[in-house]
Amino acid sequence: MKSMRVLYHDNCFDGVSSAAVFSRFYRGHVDANADIEYEGLTHKAGQLISPESFSGGENAIVDFKYCATDKLTWWFDHHESAFLSQEDEAHFRRDTGGRKFHDPAYRSCTKFIAHIAKSVFGMEFPDLEELIHWADIIDGAQFESVQAAVELKEPALRLMLVIEASKNSSLMHRIIRNLQSRTMAQVLDDPDVREKFESLYKHHVESIDIMRRAAHFKDGVIQFDVSDHDLDGYNKFIPYYLFPQGVYCVGVSKSPLRSKVSVGTNPWTPRERQHNLAKLCEHYGGGGHAVVAAISFKPEELDTARAAAREIAEKLQHDLRQ
């Protein structure tokens, strides 16, 4: 029986879904009886993955940056900013094992893993189509409306709230295991998951009021600073719910692990996108996708984060005025 540790993007619906789909793939392709354990990864200043995160058996990273170590067996990612350095990318390019994959054209890592499983290894997961479908909608911000994204009426979106805001790793790992064989409505009906959703939903409603007081809109850009509130896991579509005319959003938040700048594009704006936000954030040590990206600073670097947010907002406003 093989031992596998799956490192996934923590507090992210796509990260959790990627871990679930990869686990199904691994058990179907490598070892049906594999002992799989999970560990969530969070973007921090420097974003280095600790050597202690890797087990003595096989290791996989899904929906997170590459790590140049021989302990890494499998890797799947779809972010533009997938490599911390040119050396990391060179390490990836030299690998000929056929177990490490990167394609930023995919909106979700979950769908990317499912594609590789089918096209390279001949495996399909028809019973996971619902999960793959919703991971693509959520990570690609392909909601039918901002109301759907914020009002959270679908089981998948309610589960998204639990995944994005819960700090209980054991509950997260139970969700990953349950998603491999249950519908999202069934996963949500787990008493512990249901209880967590109900408490988080109350906080979600309160966060809309907090964001309404904290955010302001000018020259096409929504700006907010909620660093003095417990809102590290806020619903990122709330600013567009409050200011549907916004084109971009730049926000500052804080947690014990980091001071964070979040930069996004309104998925429902009719304006043509002018910027690759991943490239914009890379100048400050961050990254992500073309339409949504972030920068993580050390917790004590809140002033630096605020200064970066101001610079980015001013650049976006200037370009929108042209």
C-alpha cells in the first residue's frame, strides 16, 4: 500500500476539489488502497513550502505553486504565476517523469486534472461531473449573476462558503474525502458541515454590511480596507454586488498569517479588460490569474500592503481614464 500526501490550496473551492479529483485519479491509476493524507497550503510572504510539508512517501501539490524538490512526485497547477523563480521553472522543465502538469489556459485546476486524467491516462469520473462543473464556475467566476455569487442559494455555493472561511483542517479533510463519492448536497448535509455553514452564513451577511461601510468607488475602481475586521475569508464578489459599475477591485485584509492585497476584475463588467492582474501583482511578489490576483505580505507589513494597494488602484484608475 502506497503512502501519498496531497498538498492543496487551502480555503479554496478549487483547491479542495482538486485534492478530491486527484485522489480519485491516484487510487484509480496508481493504488486503489493508497493511504492518502492532506495538508492545506496558504500563500504567505515568500510563499516557500516547508520541507516538513512533504512525507517520506509520494507527494502531490495541486492548485498551488511549484516546489523544486525531488520529494515532489505529482504536480498540477493552472496559475500564470506558478513558479517563484526561473530556477523553479527550470527544475520543472527538466522533469521527464510525466507526472507534473501546468496549463494556465484552464479556469480551474480541478477541470485541468480531470482533462489530464482522461487525455493522458485514459481515466474518466462521470460521477464527479457536478464537482468539476462547479469548480470551473467558481474559480473561473462564471456565475450567471453577481446575486447568485453572493446570495449563495446553490448547495455548491454554500459549500464554497464553508471551504473558504473555515479554519478547521480536520473538517476540510473530511469534505475532501466525502467529495470523492458524494454529491455536494450530501456533503453539505453532514451535521458538522451544516452547522459550520449556518454560523458562517450569519457572518457572511454581516460581512456585506462591513464591506458596504469600508468600500468606496472612484474612476472604475472599488477600494476597501477591512484589515481591522476578521474578513480574511470574505466572499470576493461582494464588492461587485455593492458597486456593479466597478471594473476592478483592490482590497486589503489581514490575518495572523499575512497582510493581503487582493486585486480582481468584475466578471460582469462590459468594459474590456486592459490589464493582466497576475503580471501586475508579480511586481510586488504576488501573482495569480490574469483576471484575479493577490499579494501576500508578512502580518506586520500592513502599511506596505496598503501602499501597494494604493499604487495598484491609482494605476488602474489612471488607465481607465485614458
